[in-house]
Amino acid sequence: MYDEGVRHGGALPARTARHLLSRPRLTRRLDAALSARITAIVAPAGYGKTSLVSQWLDTSRLRERRVAVISLCERDDDLSRITRHLIDAVERLGVDEVQVASLESALREEGRDPARELPEVFLRRLRDAFDEVPTRAVLVLEDVHVLHRENVLLVLDHLADVLPPPVHLMLTSRTSTPLRRAHTLRLRGELDELNVTELAFTTEEAHAYLSEAAGSLTEQQASLLARRCDGWIAGLQLAGRALLSHRDPDAFLRDFTGHNRDIAEFLLYEVLRHQPDGVRDFLLDASVLEVLSADVCQAVTTRRDSGTLLRTLEGEGGFLLGLDDGERYRFHPLFAEFLRGELARTDPDRAGACRLRAAHWFAHHDQLTAAFEHAVAAPDFPLAGSLLNRIVTHDTGHQLDDRLEPLFARLPRHIIERHPALSARMAYLALWADQPADALLWCEHTEKLPDNDDAVAEARCMRVFAHWMLGDLHEAIACSERARTLLDRREPLHRHRDTYPRLAMLEGLAEAYECTGRFDAAMDVIREGLDRAREGVHPLVAVSFPGKRAALLSRLGRLDDVREFAELSLATAEQLGQADQPPTIEARVALGELLWEHDDLAGAEREFRAAERLCAVADRVWMRARSLTGLARTLFHQRRTTEAFNVLRDAMGIDPRGALPHFVRVRIAEQQFRLRLAHHDPTGARGWLSELKRHGADAELCAELLAWLDLAHDANPRAALSTVEDQMRRRSHRSTQTLIRLRVLASRAARACGESKLSGQYAVAAVTLAAPQMMVRTLAEAAGDDSDWLLRLGTRGGPHTVPAFTDAVTRLSERDAALTSGMRPAPERAAERLLEPLTPAELDLIPFLAMELTYAEIATHRFVSVNTVKSQMQAVYRKLGVTSRIAAIERSRALGMHPTS
């Protein structure tokens, strides 16, 4: 029954398109639509209407029906032409020649002009002719959106009314269904419509099409292109065609926007130029908006009928899509980019005016970020600066910092400098970006601006943190006193506004006090921070300050409360979705140190590595050094000696500015010394002691470490004992770990001097301090090979001894003895002694071998030229019989060389 000529012959050429992709989901949808009398497919240009109809007519079910396709163009908006097409369609649907002839004669009856009004007899005979269609049929009218004349549309309405059920009417249109009684037909179930939502390619269909059209695309590239086209078939088709000749798909996809030449030409000639002038102007003006509503469009386009026009454009199936609430709309992304480009190209001044009107509307409705974006695009930077100032002024808790940083980057510096609040926030952002020197400049500028009490308070707080980051701890403490004076004067009127700057100051101040050994002051600051954190201005401080307290307690050796505060910090972070974020750094470090003390080395390593990774993200130099030194100790006691020393070597390069604060260098160098000494490398330890002195380490620390050297290999135990006793007579505030180490050192030195009673007293004192806190590792590390002897001696005191502690130390020392037995270098055989001795200058180089310094750095230390160091180092290698620094280190250790040899 299906005649190919019905579709493609004579005066009714159907615009058959190559099938882009088999779409069974839609052909089944059209099959279901046959239950209604009329089907309308409404979508903009490029959504595959013609291709879909062609596919559907090729299905087996439609081959059983007669089909007539009328492909309309603008010339067909004429009564005589449309009637001619309908007569031809009747003939092609199988109506006999007599009936067709009667239709043609009816046009000339009643004396009416068939070009202006159809005779009534013609309309009656047209209905009769369709009644005579011998079998089920489909009449397709393509592109009915080109019909505008009143008399032509009346014919279309009449046709919809008179077609008998065996003849199904299908309409395709780029705009809304042009039937005046469409609403009634929908209610009666006689009209079924397919719109953009159904016609658009699904993600799966887009991928399937692209795999055929541009098969070389990866899954990620295809997904990106599908998202950019948002289901628009013509866009995918144009992109796929262009990709075939493009050498770099990634570059093409990055540049594929509505400004693409093929896309722009299609939208210009197939969409925009088909719109009336008023609608075209509305679309161009409204294109500056991301989300469209009646109110904002009226403000931007100055059209009072904006709401009506938006609903009309959405209903007509244009590139305007309704959002869920029914009151707001958005353009298709490629269409929006094309419109903005066209507006900027044809009338840039008009584009700027639209942007300014949008900025003022959004500012009036307190949508300040959107207003800022439009002001910058206008461009009107003074207005944008004022808007950003309003945003910052309202953001007293700094919750928007992540989103504000890109906004600051879009403003010229001189605009920011006009506003105190913006200058103060720039100081904060500079600190966030690890640029403390820039932060100080912004703070200084802020304090010079007039009428800016709020900004000055924030800037002074930022100064504290900046000086701490630069390692200038004493200046940080001094700045905190000036900041506190101002903040206290502003209480309680500005308490809420000042809470966040004060908390930032307290964070830096707490670490400044800690790093200068003022632990009581640090604890007071942390308590104040915890009290302020409870006010809830910034949730993350409820994570960081408990962690800070845990970290300080751990450093002081007060382990009873460490776990409580560390777990409180981590639990709060979990509730806030910040479990793996920088505010948990201190809690993880404290927990790692606690686990290390309790000899849970695997757990300690896990926490230290997590803290180090977070420190690298947040660039927290001090806590990163602390986590790395803890990690190095943990690895060392797992017999991963090389890995431990590599960690310490890397720790010296953790500051991207290339200038580690001296207190951080002291921390790392101290750990190098202790591990070198535990590794039976007094030469390397002595070299790191020199490094500590060069960095201005505390005199008490240097004296303690020198005492350890004096005790090593019984070099000078009497001097060691004298030094330790002098240290313990002083009343300086020391951590519990330091006090334990001093007492163990005194006990071991007294034993070496033959004073067994005094040795026992110090051993009891050490165990008395360590046992209640279960500081197993500190005691065992300090005691070294003498752990069993020290424990036996120290447990004679009676009630202070904790059995669990005694058992833990015993197990640890037994395990360490087994592990460390392979760590000491084998004794050198006499035949392998040096035949040619080293000169004093060459001997001076030996400590520097293990310090990971360059020739230039060694030359600076020794006040000689680099060439001198090179020649002396070559002589050392030759006399030791080695060719590398590592081999020279091992060889010199085996020979027992010391700088004083």
C-alpha cells in the first residue's frame, strides 16, 4: 500500500535527511501518538524533526499506510498555493479522479477569489474527499511555522476539524502548534505533541552518534561535547563534522562555544533572522543574563511585556528552556554564547548598558555576586569595587573566601586599594596563598586609610599571623598586644564582627608562643580560642582549636588529655564534612605522637603521613616539620633507617619560599642529631649540633645535646653529668619528654662515673615521670641499650611503678634489640685502616658528609672557597678509597672518625 512516489514525487518533494541515528524510542512514541487524530512535533531548528519523521515513515507499520508529505516554505503562505498542495495530497492518498476534479471545480464556484477566501463548497468537498481515502493514511505538513496569513491558518484549522480518523495529520514546526483550537484538542485527547525535551539527544544517543561521526573521541571528550550541546542534534552534527578534519580534539573542544563559526552561522540564519525585530532585540538584550525572569528581563530590556514574551518563546520551542519553578528560564548554552557574541559584535555600547542595568537590578535585590559579575563585564570597575566591598562587609565570618578570591583577581589593584575592607581581605587572601610579605604590605596600606576601624582591627590580627609565618615570632607576639588593645576597646559592640579576625590572630599567636617555649601563654591563648569557637562564627575553629590543644598537650607530655581533644577535633571535622581537610592537622599530629609514645608505630605512621599531606596542601610549615620529624622517628624505630633520614632531608626543603624559619630548622636539626646518635654515628651527630648552634638554637638544648655526645662511647661522662645537673637546677619550663631524657642521661652518666646510688635515684625519677603517662618510647629511646638496666633500677621506688608500663618497655627493648642489631656498622679490620692519614682540614670535612649540604653551603660554613672544598673533598674520597659521598659516610663511620681526631 505504501507508494514511494507519494512521499517524494511531483509537487510534494519531501526533504529526506540522512538518518543521523536510529531512534527507536521516538519512533515508538510516534506509533503511540497514532491513537490521537493529530500529532505535532515542535522544536527549534536542528533538533532532527525531518529526520525523525523520515525514520518513522520507513518503519514497517507505516509502510502499510498511504502517506502524503507537504514540505512548506515561505512562498506557501498563500491561499492558492496551500489549496493546490492539499488537492495534490488528496490525489496521492488514493482518492479517485472524479473527486479530485470536483475539488478543482469548487475553487471557481460562488464567484469568490480563491486567493483571498475559499468557497464553502470547496471546504465541504475537501472533507468528503478525505472521507473517500480508501485506507489508513498519514498527511504530513512540514514546517507549518512559515504560515502566518489569516486565511491560510483558517484552512489549517478546518483541516484539523474535518480529517476523518483513518487519516492522521502530522505537523512539524519550529514554533508552537499553529492550530487555534489546540488547547481544546489537547483536552479532548485529539492532539499529541512532542517537544524539545523529547527530541533532544539523551547522553547515550549523543555518545552513540559521536562514536559514528567522530569515532576517535575518548569517553571523556564525548561527554564534554554532549554536555556543551545539551541535546541539540545540529550542534553535535556540526561538531562531529568539524572534528573529522581537526588534528587536536582537545583544543577543538576547549574552543567549541556559541562563537564557533559553523554554530554561529546556523543560529544566525536558521534561528535569529527568522524572529521579528522586537523579539530579536529582546533576545539579544536578555542574553547577558544567565537566568531569566520577568522582573529582571523588564529591567534589562525595558520591555513591560517581558513575562508574556518569555512564556511565548518557551512555548514556541525556541532555545529558551523553562526551569523547574515555572517562573524562570535559561537559554541553551550555545545559543546564549552566540547571542552575547552577536550583541558585542554589532553594538558593544548596548551590551555594556544592558550589563549595567542588570548590575543595578541585582544589587537592588541583594544578589551582590551576580551584580558584581555584570559590573565587571560592563565594565564599570568602580561600581564592581563598591559591590565587592558590600559582599566582604557582610561576610564577617570569612565563609566566602574560596568564592571571593577569583572576584578579587578581576579587579584592578587601584580599585581594591580604595576600600579598607577589600585591602584587609587581600591581606587575608595573601596569607591563604602563603605570601606573608604581601599580606604585611596590605595590612600597612589598610591602616593608612581613613574611617576604617573595622578593617584596621582585621589587619592588625592578620599582621600577627604574617609575622609568625615569616618566623619573626617576637614581632608576632608584639603585634598581638597592639591588636588585642584595639579589639578589647571595640568590645562588646563589635564582638561578632571581630570574632573571626581574633581567632585568626589567636591561631598564629598560640604557635608563636609554643615555638618560643612560652607554653603557659600558648595554653591560655588556646583556651581563649576554644571559648570564642563556641560562639559558632566559623565552624572550622571548633575543629582547629581542640586540635591545637591536643598538639600542645602532646608536646608538653601531658598525654592523659591528648586523645580526648584530638578525637573531639576529628569527630567535629567528620560532622562538618572536613575529616580530610587542613583544620585536622594538629589533631592528627598529636594523635601520631601519642601512638608513637605507646609504641603503636603503624598507627603513628598513618597519622603522621595524613598530617604531612594536609600540611603540604595548606603550607603549614611548622606543623609539617613536626609531622615529618615524628614520621622519621617512627620509620627509624621500624628499622627503615634510610627512609627515615630521607624524610628528614626532605623536611629541610618544605618551605616553597626557600627560607625555613629558624625554629623549624632547629626542630629538624635536633631530630637529625638524636637519630644520628641512636644510629651510633657521633660524627654525624656532632655535625648537626654545629648546625643547631649556627641557627641560634636555645643554649639549654645545645648543652643537653652536647652532654649526650660526651656520654657517647664514654667520651666524657663526668662532663655530661655536670651539664645535666646544672640543667635540672634551672627552673625553665620544659616538657615532660625533656625532663625524662635529662634524668635518663643523668642516670647513665652517673653509672659511667661509678656513682651507682646517684644513678639509681635518677633512674627512679625518670620512671616516675614516664610511667603515669605511658611514655614508653621516650624512655626507651633515651635509655638505648640500657633500657633493661634502667627499668630494673627505676622500678625499685615502689608505688609509682605501673606494671603495664614495665611490660611495655621490656617488650619494646627486646624487639628493638633484635631490630637494631643489624643497624650498626661492622667493625673495621686492621688491614683496612688508612695508609695515608687525612689532614686536619680534610678531617674537618667529615661531619659535613652526613649533613646533605652542597659544596657551596659547606664553603660558607668553613669560610673558604668552593674550589677549596672540592679539592679537599676529592682528597678525602681518594684516601678513603671511595667514589661517592654515601660510600665516604659509611667508610668514615667504620673507621670511627671524629672532627677532633
